[in-house]
Amino acid sequence: MKTFTHTALGLAAFVSASPLSSSQNLLVPASPTKDAKSPLDHFLSYSIEFSSFADFAGNLSKPNTYSYTLLKNLAAYAGSPPLVRVGGNTQDLTIFDASQKLAVIQSFSQSNPDYPANQTIGPAFFESYRTWPGVHFSHGFNLADNSTEHRQALLESVPFACHALQDRFYGWELGNEPDLMNITLAQAPPRGSDWSEATYVAEWLEWTRKIRQQVKKACPKLASSEQFKFLAPSLAGSPSLSNFSAARVFEEGLNDDNAVGIISQHKYIGARGNPGITLQGTLMNHTNNKRAVNELLAVSTSISNIPNRSTLPKNAPYILGESNSLARQGIGGVSNSFGAALWGFDYALTLVSKGIGRWHMHQGTNYRYQAWQPIQTKNTTKGTKAPYYGNVATAAFLGDLTKDRPKIVDLGLPHDFQSAFASYKSGKLAKIAIINLQSYNTSDDNPFKSSSPRPVETYAVQVPSRCNRASLQRLAANGSDAITGVTFDGFSYAAELDEGRPVRLSNVTRGEKVFAKRGQLLIEVPASSAVIVNLY
Ligand SMILES: *[C@@H]1O[C@H](CO)[C@@H](O)[C@H](O)[C@H]1NC(C)=O
Ligand SMILES: *[C@@H]1O[C@H](CO)[C@@H](O)[C@H](O)[C@H]1NC(C)=O
Ligand SMILES: *[C@@H]1O[C@H](CO)[C@@H](O)[C@H](O)[C@H]1NC(C)=O
Ligand SMILES: *[C@@H]1O[C@H](CO)[C@@H](O)[C@H](O)[C@H]1NC(C)=O
Ligand SMILES: *[C@@H]1O[C@H](CO)[C@@H](O)[C@H](O)[C@H]1NC(C)=O
Ligand SMILES: *[C@@H]1O[C@H](CO)[C@@H](O)[C@H](O)[C@H]1NC(C)=O
Ligand SMILES: *[C@@H]1O[C@H](CO)[C@@H](O)[C@H](O)[C@H]1NC(C)=O
Ligand SMILES: *[C@@H]1O[C@H](CO)[C@@H](O)[C@H](O)[C@H]1NC(C)=O
Ligand SMILES: *[C@@H]1O[C@H](CO)[C@@H](O)[C@H](O)[C@H]1NC(C)=O
Ligand SMILES: *[C@@H]1O[C@H](CO)[C@@H](O)[C@H](O)[C@H]1NC(C)=O
Ligand SMILES: *[C@@H]1O[C@H](CO)[C@@H](O)[C@H](O)[C@H]1NC(C)=O
């Protein structure tokens, strides 16, 4: 018996009589498994491309309040706003010029329209760190450009950076993906055949020491041994391109000065240009997400297993410091679709359940996997993109991490195209997330637009006897190929409605309640949608 119509749910062709509908049982343990993992505070964080930071944050005369609203929406669920890492490829393509009046001057090459081949920044660039009160940042220095002149300029930038970050600092970074620095990166001169873990560590130590001397002079508070910390080594970790090893980097003494505060590793689940990438097979595939997270964990294990463990930083968490769906800024029609929002929700919970406590989701202006476009450009409309809704669902599911960090357990549903997770607070089952990753096409311009009704999977969820009712929050859109019309819990965060503030849509159902019968909740999850089941 359904009490909702298809449009009311925001789910096209949501009908109970669909011949494609089926049901299955989902057993949910009353308490978490012994090895269940919790996220860190700020689990859902962002990484903003260095060359796009001024677009995302604005400056003091014109702060980007739309971006700030989107960060605050997440803080409303998470208890604190995302951390923002300012870095990426263009961090190593940026030169400081103390005499430059403009914040940023960029040059593009013919071969890469996605980000500048290089840029110079002036002191005004650092205003962008002051536009979002309450948000904490890391600032990325250029390691790649080793000319004497540009190294000197880097040191001259330190006082501007440390003054701007004084009350909103969570780390420095020197170099993005140094494991690829011997491979041509746009205009950056690649390192030679002597590039290795040892040469990287020697250079990193030399320049972090010099940065520290500048911080000591300009911002003594940030130079103390507790405060002067880096995220590192920020490797890309692509064995097909380089076998530069994170474990080896620590053995070579990266942490000799105890300056590594966060062990950061990057990981994309695939890359634009690789063969065989599809929305269904690559993104909307829980098995593929588990594969990617296992690869990330293998790096962490290799670091922990080094023979001399006293070379490792104490209490430095291992995090995913830059990541998104598909490297090389994503694929249009894939990385910006609602399917990518479902991917992001599944990936986030897979990370937490396997013990990766923080995820910096990367984005840049015009990037095809961005959570939002911060400004209007000739290529991309300013606005909240589908992946943002996966971020909101993640923040809502994990809840206020400043108070009570839940334990998250993957409930191990079979097959590639579905997943379910349980959240336990103080040892008790609190929520369940069910993600139906079966693709369903809805767009008129898609030659594969589905002509059949939207399939619905019914989950008979076996819950502890004290849980007798539940309220539902749905992550919904018309289909996995939709790029607009996405909602979470009946709200739109569209820029054009209220500049990114949540707006309740009257054409989408909200506030559904389900009652348990003999310890069982029946939860219907249409293809290409997800639901959070809040238990009472
Ligand atoms: C609900 O209304 C919004 C805003 O007009 C629209 O974008 C969306 O597609 C609608 N959703 C449904 C399911 O009709
Ligand atoms: C501040 O931002 C505005 C709007 O983007 C821009 O016109 C102005 O040049 C910026 N200021 C500096 C110093 O770059
Ligand atoms: C910056 O990029 C432009 C465009 O590709 C190029 O002509 C110029 O030489 C580059 N400048 C530096 C300092 O690398
Ligand atoms: C933006 O559009 C122009 C012209 O249509 C195109 O040449 C360029 O590659 C596009 N840039 C991006 C980042 O997609
Ligand atoms: C910069 O790196 C290149 C390539 O490894 C090397 O040949 C050059 O000597 C370095 N320059 C300086 C100033 O250290
Ligand atoms: C770059 O260095 C890494 C680590 O030393 C090595 O695995 C890789 O083959 C090198 N790549 C090139 C193009 O020299
Ligand atoms: C890295 O190691 C793997 C496994 O030994 C090998 O297949 C791959 O070719 C290596 N990559 C590079 C760039 O040398
Ligand atoms: C899902 O991902 C797994 C792991 O990468 C892969 O083996 C499988 O073929 C994928 N499924 C589909 C339908 O593409
Ligand atoms: C292990 O590393 C520590 C810290 O770098 C060092 O002091 C110590 O000598 C090393 N021990 C061995 C056996 O190499
Ligand atoms: C949805 O459309 C994509 C192409 O955009 C196609 O590859 C896929 O097979 C379609 N899915 C279904 C279930 O028909
Ligand atoms: C979603 O479907 C509804 C009902 O068919 C339709 O009115 C609405 O325009 C669709 N939204 C989008 C963004 O396509």
C-alpha cells in the first residue's frame, strides 16, 4: 500500500505495481561490530583548486556569500563547517609577486582549458582567507618550482599567508602530488631522473624549515611545535604512473622535525580518458567504491608497517586529502549527474566504515565534478550542482560530529548496485542509510531514456525491538542522469531559489514515517535514490 504518488516523492514513475520491483531482507545488528569505525570531526571537507580559491571565497570587498551559505548548510548538520584545503595542481603552478596589486593573474595554454598553466598571486590573494568566518584552512605552497627567484618569492609570501590564517589555520602544505613531479605537469618543469623519495624529503625538509623561520618572525604563535604542522606527503598514488612510495617517504625522514600533522593521500576512483568509464559501472557501483577505499587503506597499512615506526608522526590521522569521482576534473554528464551525488554518498560512508576519517572533496571553477559553481562564467552557470546533495546527505547521516561521533557499519548487501550502512550512537543503533545505485534514466535528451516505470526495491529491515518507528529523509531526483531538480529531505539548495539557503519544495514529499511490525520496517527505495532511516 503506497500513500504517495510518483510526483509527490520527487521520483518519476514511482509505482508499486512495477514489474521490476522486488524485495529483500536487511538484517541490522543491535550494536556495532567490535572493529566499527568513527569519522573524525569535519569528515566532509573540501579541497579547492588553488587557482579557483578567489572565485569560491571572493575577497573582503566582495566576499562570496553564496559559497559561505553552502558551507553553513553543512555545518547545520555536522556541528562545524567543512575544513577547506586550498591546493591542487595549480598550487605548484603559482608564483608570488609582492608588488602585484591584483589578487590573481592567470595564463592559460591552448592545451588545457580546465585550469591555468600558471598564475601569479599578490598580497591581495590572502584576503580570500578572511571571507568565511569560522572556516579553517590549509594553504598550499609551491614545491615544484625550484628556481632561486621563485623560492625567494615563496618565502616572501609566508608573512601574508600566516597573518591571513592566524585564527583559521589547520595546516600548511608544501607540494601537491610530488610523486608525479618528474612527469610533465602543464608549464611546470618536470624533475629529472634523480627524483626519488629521498630527494623529495631532503627538499621538503629544507624548505619547511625556511618557511618556519619566516612564520617565527611574522606570526610567532603559529611557529610553536604544536602549531607548525603540515599535511603531507599528498601523493597521487597512481601505480601506473609512478611507484613513489608513501612508506619510503617516512623512512627517509619526512617527519624528522615532527612537522607532519596530517598524513594526506589523494585518490580518484577513475580518470577521464581511461577506457570503460560509465556512470553505472564506475560511479554507481558500491563494489568499485570498496575497491578504491581498499587501495587507499593499503597505502596506510604500508606506512604503518615500516620497520622503524618511530619515524612516523604520533597522533597524525591518515586522511583522504584530495579526491572526487573522476580525475582530470570529471566528465560532463557523468560527474555532474545525480548518479554522482549517489556515488558521493556511498563513497563517503564506505570511507568512514573502513576507517578513513576525513574526506576533502576536490573542486574548482568550471570543474565537471564540482559540488557548486561559485561564480557565473561563460562555460558554467553559477549554482548548486548535484554532487552537493550527496554531501548534504552525508552530513545529515553522520550528524553533529562535535558532540557524538557515530560508529558506521557497512551492512554488506550483495551485488554492485546497492549498499546499506548502520550508524550507532553510544553503542545503540540510531540510523540506517540505504542506497539504490541501479541507474534510471529520465532526461529527454538521453537516447537511453527509460520507457518503463521506475523500479522500486523494498527492504524488509529487521530492527531491534525497541525501535518501533522511523522517519525518512530521501536523497532524490527524477533519475540518475538528471543534473537538476535534486533534493535532500524535500529541500532544494539551488542558487536561483534563495542563494543556496534550503528551500522546501512543495512538489516533493517530506516527513514520511514508517512503523515497525514484528520488528520489521518496510522501506521502499526507488532505483537511483537513497534514504536515511532515523530510528526511534
Ligand atoms: C519540483 O520543482 C522544482 C522547482 O520548480 C523542479 O526543479 C523539480 O524538477 C520538481 N520536481 C518534481 C519531482 O516534479
Ligand atoms: C575583489 O573581487 C572583485 C570581484 O570579483 C574584483 O573586481 C576585485 O578586483 C577584487 N580585488 C582584488 C584586489 O583583486
Ligand atoms: C605561463 O603560461 C603561459 C601560457 O602557457 C606561457 O606562455 C608562459 O611562458 C608561462 N610562464 C611561466 C613563467 O611559466
Ligand atoms: C569553455 O568554453 C570555451 C568555448 O566554448 C572552450 O573553448 C573551453 O574549452 C571551455 N572551458 C572549459 C573549462 O570547459
Ligand atoms: C631544480 O630541479 C632541477 C630538476 O631536478 C635541477 O636540475 C635543478 O638543479 C634544480 N634547481 C635548483 C636551483 O635547485
Ligand atoms: C618518476 O619517479 C618515480 C619514483 O622514483 C618512478 O617510479 C617513475 O618511473 C618516474 N617517472 C618518470 C617518467 O621518470
Ligand atoms: C609500479 O609497480 C607495478 C608493480 O610492480 C608495475 O606493474 C608498474 O609498471 C610500476 N609503475 C611504474 C611507473 O614503474
Ligand atoms: C563494479 O566494480 C567492480 C570493481 O571495480 C568491477 O569488477 C565490476 O565489473 C563493476 N560492475 C560493473 C557492472 O561494471
Ligand atoms: C628510528 O627512527 C628514529 C627517529 O628518526 C631514530 O632516532 C632511530 O635512530 C631509528 N632507529 C633505527 C634502528 O634506525
Ligand atoms: C542510462 O543512460 C546511459 C547513457 O547516458 C546508458 O549508458 C545506460 O545504460 C542507461 N541506463 C539504463 C538503465 O538504461
Ligand atoms: C521531474 O519530473 C517531473 C514529473 O514528471 C517534471 O514535472 C519535472 O519537470 C522533472 N524535473 C526535471 C528537472 O526534469
